[in-house]
Amino acid sequence: DAKTTQPNSMESNEEEPVHLPCNHSTISGTDYIHWYRQLPSQGPEYVIHGLTSNVNNRMASLAIAEDRKSSTLILHRATLRDAAVYYCILKGSYIPTFGRGTSLIVHP
Amino acid sequence: GAVVSQHPSWVICKSGTSVKIECRSLDFQATTMFWYRQFPKQSLMLMATSNEGSKATYEQGVEKDKFLINHASLTLSTLTVTSAHPEDSSFYICSARAITVGGIPYEQYFGPGTRLTVT
């Protein structure tokens, strides 16, 4: 079973920020939170990961709730190339599973 | 960054034939490789996990005699779909976990996928 819950889809306009939520209420203390995205007909691509603190990289930011039961992937300025399915996955000493993810639609 | 390749990128075969898909880690050694299957508009479903030199561990409901996985080296894993049927038509994606010291914990690098169509 996937251990995360995400909205099925979200929409955004180009150049606007996008906040993609993920709930993981059963997260354990040693689980990492990873985000991947998958463009059509391609394999998933790593976006960002975190454990407890908020993280920034060139692709996105990851905001992790203080109780770690939820997190938010932030795309600061959405572009048309950001249209993809975004997966939030917990990783630990077990085989990670993919949920349905959030399909992000970006309008020009 | 780490690169995983798959070959072929797409294949069409006739029902009853077998198809082999290769997955290679190009610039790193992979202790573990994962094989996923993805049907249209669905998420990735894990089929099996393989460690180099060991037998693959198959997920419940995946026929090990139909989907043969060989992880012969730290850079190559193959998935053979035997006696393929139209219902096996899907997008097959491999993923590799690297032997790393430091770096991203539990990082997985994904291949570009192989589109299999069985006619």
C-alpha cells in the first residue's frame, strides 16, 4: 500500500507558484520524503528529498511539517515543462511504493 | 548525474513470443534493481526487486515464470516477458539503487521505460 495521499490533479498558470501537498500520517522517524515527477512516456525523475528540515534545490523547494505528517512540494514559477505527474514517496529500509501521484496541469 | 538506460525503448511482438528488455546503469554500480509496470493513466506497479547475483523477489500476483529477471552484474539487469500476450502490453520501467557513500539516501535512478505492444 502506498503510504502517502495526494490530490489526483492540480492546475496552475504559467509563471505562478505551485504548492503540491502530500499527506503521510504514518511516517516513521527514519523515513525520508522523496518527490519524483514523471513526464508523459518517460521514467520518473528525482525532484527533491528531505527528512525533517525544509529543502531547496534548483528544481523546487520542499516544506516539511513540524510533525512530519505532511509535506508540500513548491514549484516557484511553473512552466509548461513542469506539467507532469508528481509522486510523493516515503523511503526507508523497505521497498518504496508509488501512489497515484498528482497530475499537474499548467496553463499558458 | 547517474544514468540508467533501457533497451529497446519500444518493441512490438506477436502473441506467444518472448521479449527481453535490458536495463543498464551507465556510470554507477547498482546493488539493487527494480522493475515496474505502468498501464495507461495508472501509477507504477512494482513487479520485482533483484539484487546482483541473487534470485529476484517478485511482488504478489506477478508470475515469476512469465517475467524472468536476471541481474547478472552490478550494471545490468534483464526482464524477459515469456509467451507474451496482448494483456502484457504496457510500459516497463527499471530503476537502480546505487552503491553510494553519502549522497541521497535510498536514491533510485529510473530508466526511460520500454513500451511493449503485443499483437
